[in-house]
Amino acid sequence: MQTPGKFIVIEGLEGAGKSSAVTILSDTIQSAGHTVVNTREPGGTAMAEAIRDVVKHDWKDEKVTVEAELLLMYAARAQLVQNVILPNLQQGNWVLGDRHDMSSQAYQGGGRQIEQSMIESLRNITLKNFRADFTLYLDVEPKEGLKRAKGRGELDRIELEDLGFFERTRERYLLLAQQDPNCVVIDTMQSMQGVHDDVASAIKQFLEC
Ligand code: Z5A
């Protein structure tokens, strides 16, 4: 879908360093003269933020089914794309998304092992042919990412999954990144300065295209 604004997405496991990468991307895109609108998924509208609370919550004796989790992610995404992302892109603003559809492909498809065809059907219903213009996937080894996330405080329902879940999620992320010509992989198993330099250089290259 062609719009005057561009949709840039940052993806990765927890602890990959998305928060600081978002700041660098935002500063660089604004310096190039564009207005930046930040979003996060799940979330970003009043209703989608309520869904975020539901999906991250631990429901104790009530098992959250993989199907319910998947549907909630897409419900939140439908709200965000139609109410925030598309209107901004159409006005010429750039939207910087902390996670988007690749998260569902990786976490629900890879981590939860939901069939690809089921996720693709939902994506087609929800997003039609809407896709990110450019994605930066921040790659981190799951053990290291979880160590960083734990250092920051209490873990939520999804973060409490076992290591195998995050290993499958990372494996799917790497596969998706390899298949997507509009995605670059940033290695975050290096110093923070190294990550910041790689993020800045990737977005500058995109801006020059
Ligand atoms: N989810 C899903 O399953 N399906 C979907 O479709 C979508 C989402 C959209 C959202 O949670 C959860 O929903 C997420 C995926 C799932 N769950 N899990 N698990 P969230 O938005 O609350 O969490 P997050 O997106 O994973 O954010 P995060 O944990 O804050 O990750 P981060 O933003 O990448 O981490 P950070 O705050 O930038 O960095 C964490 C710490 O590591 C921080 O103290 C940094 O200083 C440190 N750090 C970062 N980089 C480095 C390097 N290079 N070296 C050393 N230390 C570093």
C-alpha cells in the first residue's frame, strides 16, 4: 500500500534493546525532517491498551489458549492500524512501531507453534496488503535477552515461558528476516554502542533510498 509516510518497525525478543533503538530511530528520522509517531504492539489505542493488559495478565487457573492469545494480538492490531497507523501514514507522518505483525509470526507461529496458514488468514483479514516499509530485527540470544529483561523487574505471563519457547521464537524471527527483503538483522550480542551505530546506519541507508 503506497502512502506518503513510511512505517518503520522494530522487532526482537525481550531484552534485545528495542527501547533505546526506538530513540535512535526517532531522532534520526526527525533530523531528516519527518514527523514521527510512535506506536507499540499490542497497544497504542485505548482499546488495544486494554487488550495488552488482558494478554499480559496471568489468569491463574484459567489457561490462556494459544488461539485466544493469537486473536487478541490481531484484534489489538486491527484497532491500531485502522485508527492510528494508516491515518498518520496518509497524512505524511512516519510511524515507528515497537513490534508489529512479525511478532505474531514469530511468537505465536514459532513459539506457540500455531500453523502458519492460520496466522496468514488472520493477517489477510486484518491487514489485507498493508506491510511495514522497513523492519529492523534486533537479534539476541534468548538466555541473554531474558537475563537483561529480568534485571529490569518482574516478568509478565509471556516472559515467564520456558527457554525452548524463546528459542523457537528466535529461530522463526531469523527465518522471517531472511525471507523479507525489507528487513535488516542487527546483532545485539555486542556493546550497546555497537548496536546503536548499526541501528543508525541502517535507518540512514533507508532514508537515502
Ligand atoms: N507479543 C506476542 O506474543 N505477539 C505479538 O503479536 C505481539 C507481542 C505484538 C509485549 O511485551 C509481549 O507481547 C512480548 C511479545 C508479545 N512478550 N514477551 N515475552 P512488551 O512490549 O512489554 O515487551 P517487549 O516488547 O519484549 O519489551 P522489552 O522487554 O522491554 O524489550 P526491549 O525493549 O527490547 O528491551 P530494552 O528495555 O530496550 O532492554 C532491556 C534491558 O537490556 C535494558 O536494561 C537495557 O539497558 C539492556 N540492554 C539492551 N541492549 C543491551 C546490550 N547490547 N548490552 C547490554 N545490555 C543491553
